[in-house]
Amino acid sequence: MTITDQVLAALLLYGLPVLFGVILICSIGVPFPISLMLVAAGSFVEQGEMKLWQVIAVASVGAVLGDQIAYGLSRWGGRRVVNRISRKIGGRAKIKQAEALTKRWSGAGIFLSRWLLTALGPWVNIASGMAAYPWRRFLLWDVLGEVLWVILYVGIGYAFSNRVQTIAEILGNLTWVIVGLIVTVILGWQLVRYVRPKPDIDPV
């Protein structure tokens, strides 16, 4: 069994504590396909193994708490600590992407990285902390995005209970396609602005 299979088996066996723990740890920054966890939890809800409101509440709290821990560590731990950790886990490039997203889109970037650009979520937490983004605004966008993410993926798992693995793979690939499109649009716009001839300014 792969680690993913083991975690999903533990989710079915132990339920909500495993869901909370895995989402919390992964939201801090440990790489793991947690969207698959939510889809699987939605499937278990449909099968009567778990209760919908409990899954949504526990997953949302775990995700938000993990995000806040990552934000706090990066804000008060300093860039040196973050750089040291990112070198070990190979996330320096993603931190740069997250910093660019945070600077350009601010709260909207935080919100989108919760449920749409989920691969950048943990790195946006770190980038927001290092940039000293206001905590209350970070918390607001974080809660809104994470609750939407949980409801969306649990709902998909519930609706497609018999095709959990297939749906999770499609959603994972779609996320990276969306990330690529957004990066391409931003870079294209910057290139257009760079090559566009500047208007002549008459000397006064």
C-alpha cells in the first residue's frame, strides 16, 4: 500500500481525527494530496460512514488552523528560517511564485489559493507572513476560501462516490492547468507592457 492508501484506510477506520490531523499538517506545508482526502470523505458521507456537517466543520477548522500556524511561523520566525526550511524541501521556487501572487492580487490571491490554486496555498501562507500582510485580513480571506474549498471537494466526493480516485486525479491536473494559464496571462501582459512604445513627451 502507498502512503496515500494507508492514510485513506486510516480515514475510514478512525474518521474525523485523521481528517483533522492530515489537513492541519498539510496546510502548514507538508506535501500530500489533501484534496483527495476531502473527496474520499465526501464519498464516505454518501455511504453513511461519516456525517456531512462534521466533515465540513472539522476539515475547515484544520485547514484554517494550519494556515494560521504557517503564517505565524513565517511572520515571526523570519525569512532566514523559511529559506532554510524551503531549501530542505525544495520549495524556494514556489515561495517566489507565491510572493508574486500575494503582491499582485493581495486578498484575492489568498482567497484563490485556498480553493482554486491549491498547490500554492501553503506557500502563499508563508509569503503572506514574510510580507507582514495584515493578520485580520489574511484570516478573513483564509476562512472564506478554505470553507469554499472544503464544501466544493466534499460535495464532489459525495456526488461521484464511486469514482473517487479518478475525480481526484482530474481535479489535480486541472489545478495545474489553471496555474499555468494564469502565469502565462500575467507574463504575457507584462511583455506587452514592456514592448509597447511609450508615448512621446513634449519638452516643456
